[in-house]
Amino acid sequence: MKKYLKFFTIMLAVLAVMMFSLSVNAEVVKW
């Protein structure tokens, strides 16, 4: 169970980083 929790946390972090980079890219394109 703990392994799944760790995997879920990693996936959540990756998703957050992807969303952040996407928003940053959008801001750069806007400029």
C-alpha cells in the first residue's frame, strides 16, 4: 500500500510540474 502511495505522490508531482511549465510557456508566448 505504501508503494502505491509513493507512486501516486510522484505522479502528482510530475503532473504539477507539467502544468507549471505549460503555464510558464503560455506566459512566454503571450509576451
